[in-house]
Amino acid sequence: MNKAQEMTKTDTSVIRPNLLSVDDAKAMTLPRMTEIFTKHLNPGQLHFMKLLGFHKIKIERAEGMYYYDQNGRAILDFFGGFGSLAFGHNHPRIVEARKKFQDERRQEIAIAFMSQYASALAHNLAACSPGDLDMVFLGSSGSEAMEAAIKVAERAAGPKKPKIVYAENSFHGKTKGVLSITDGSLYRGEFKLVENTIRVPFGDIDAIENAFKSDSEIGVIVLETIQGGGGIIQASNEYWRKLRALCDQYGVLWVADEVQCGFGRSGKFYAFEHAGVIPDVTALAKSLGGGKAAVGAMIARREVYMKAYGTPKTAMIHAMATFGGIGEACVTSIEAINILYDENLIENSATTGDYLLYKLEELKAKHPGMIKDVRGKGLMVGLEFHDFSKTVPVVLRPVLAMLDDKLKGSLPGFIGSHLLRDHGVLVAFTEYNRNVVRLEPPLICGREHVDEFITALDEVLSRGIVRIVKDFVKAQVK
Ligand SMILES: Cc1ncc(COP(=O)(O)O)c(C=O)c1O
């Protein structure tokens, strides 16, 4: 028996596993989704979905400002995927650009050859960025963009300045590098993280100055320009200007995380533009993918980038990964950036955001016992409720005792579930402060959508705290 005959003797039969098709996925019922979610995705997360009533909803379609569920009910999206849906759901121009790219059978993975699409996207990002922020790294998530950002800064700062400063209540992602500068004990858990990090309070310029003064090994400072996960926390323009000056004085590189607050959300392309200053490195993701693709980008000042990776010897140290600059994702982002300007969405974010804040201030005046604070910039708005864990009416204490710990002192959970159930309105929580609802609707949001949201919220708040909590508990035990 020769070699070729021997090879044909090996068993090449492959048993097809029990697979579901795309049509099976489309037709899947809610109980089956729940079963698979529990079995193969995240059983613990389902617990929270159940608490909030999300488990009863199967989204069949999404367009513009709305999701549509299995019963054809429209759900107004004031959550916006934590800022990922600037263009709303399935913007027709983005859908069209993607279809065209597919029909033309274009190169998708851009590792071997250069890509005209990755090039155009890099050009657009440099064009949108002030100063010499013009060297681009493309990836597929905010975490990846932020990993690239801290790596380029660390290399440019050099081995004599290895320490990284970050802020209290920061969120920069969950991969190990950026987890090390993410200030959430839940996320950090007991992981072995990157050493040499120094935490300072957010918005306190003296703390930064003291840190820089006392430790010449500090080479990098990483800050969200507006803290999202921390509960929509802003610092003054003065703070950012002083930060720029201190970084220049002490030779520290400033990395601005704009993954959530960037891309027009604050009413400027980058939130740091409000202060008229330019960081050394920044990062975008979320809406950069047009709500259809997974795209993240790091943008660095040329000088910083060249120091880190500017020679043939260093060029591949952090070159794009397999899916960096992938064709259809780049097309999506190129179209998205064009739409951002063609449809004046940055301006709309500023003006509709102002209107939303104004209407929320009115509600605060009407419901002072519930709303504690309203804040934000553009369509990145925080609505903070009073913490009632200690002031809860006596009559509610026994029912509250039955609830999940996370919900006990937090009105947003109750209010969010009522908004969804009774008004078809979706809002989101905040990781570190459960009393804050984060409002990040698509940047296509109009005044009519703000009015729809405000009317719904007003109705729920007008029920009063006792009814809100009792209704919620009743829905849980049903
Ligand atoms: C400010 C900020 N940085 C980084 C990230 C991480 O992005 P991703 O979830 O795409 O990895 C997020 C995500 O919410 C974020 O808000």
C-alpha cells in the first residue's frame, strides 16, 4: 500500500453536531432563548434581566430611535447601548454602504495587503482630530483601543517613567491592562493586575500636581474626559487646561479616554475640545462602529507614536490585530463619520442635550424628593436619584427586605422597569452609582423623543415612592 492509499484509509468522516441555522435563530422563542442563555451564556446576568423585566422581551427589529418587540410594541431607546448608537438603529445609509461592500466582494481581512478602506478611515479620524493627533491604530473594541493607548504612551514615556496615574471611579474596559486602571472592585476582583499604577480623585488638579511633583517615575495619566461608568461626572475646563500644563511641565503623557464621551456625544467631536486642549493620545469606539460594526481606534500625536513604533524594528510591536481595519467595519465607520457631519448630529447632540437637561431640571423641581441632580453635556446625561436606602418609608421595609441587594437603595431599578413595562422606554444604570440613570440616546434624537421620554418619566415619578416600590415588588412575585 503506497502512502496515498494509506492516507485515504484514515477515517475522514465528520459527524455534524446538532446545529441551529440562522432561520432557527430568527424563529427562536423566548423560553428557548432563556434556556440557552442560562445554559451557555450567562445565568447570573439573566437574574438581573428577570428583575427588570427584560427577559420578557424579544426584539424583532430596530430602527432609528426604537426597538420593536415580538408584539410589535415600540421601545424608545434612551439607553443607546451606552453611547454606541449615535445614528440610531440601522441607519439606512450605513446599511446601504455595508450591502454595497458585500455585493462588490471586497477584501475583508486587511493583514497581507494594504486596505483602501482602513486608509480612508485613518484619514477621516485624523481629519476629525485636532492638532497633530493623527496616527491611528484600528481595533475592534473600546478596551482594545485603550490597551493600544496605554501601550503607545508607556513606550513613548520610556522605561524611566513606567508609572500610570488613573482616576477614582474610572472605567476603561475589562481586558487585563485597562482593568488595572479601571476603578471598580467588582471588575478587578482578585485578578493579578498591572503594577505601577497610582489612583487619584477625579477632578482634583491638586492631587495630580502632588503626584507628579512627588514621583518622577510617572510617565502617563489616563482619564475619561467625562466619566460614564462613574455616573456622568465632569471636570471643569480649567481642570483640563491645568492638566495639560502640568503634563507638559512634568513630561507626562495624557491619554484621554473618549470611548463613551467622544464621537460627538458631548456636543463636540471630542469632549476635551470643550476645554480647548489636546491630549497626547485618545481612543474612540462605540458609535464609531455606526451601531453595526465592532470598531475601536487609538489616535496618537505623531511624535508620541513615532517614539513608540516609528522604526521598522519597532513597527510590529503593536501593529493591528487580525480584525483591525477589517473591510466592512471600516466602510461602516467611514460612512458613520460622514453622516455625523452631513446630518449635523454633533450640533444636534448639543442642542437636544440642552433641551433634555432643561426638561429634566423642570422634573427635578416637580419631584424634589426623588431627583437629586441632573447633569451632563450634549446627549450624555446623568439623572441622579436620592439614595433612599436609609430614608425608605417604614411601610416598605419588609417588602424591600425581599429584594436583591443591588436594588435596595436604588430607585433607578424600579423606575427603569416601570418605564419599560408601562411606557416602552429603555434607560440604563450606572456601574458605580446605582442611583444614577445614564441617558445616552442616539444623536438623531429629536425634541419629540425627549418629550416622549419626559412624559413617561413624569408619569412614573408622579406615582410616588411607595407605589413605585410596591408595584415593582408585586411584579417580582407574580
Ligand atoms: C470610557 C470607556 N472606556 C472603555 C470602554 C471599553 O469599551 P468596550 O466595552 O468596547 O471594550 C468603555 C465601555 O463602556 C467605556 O465606557
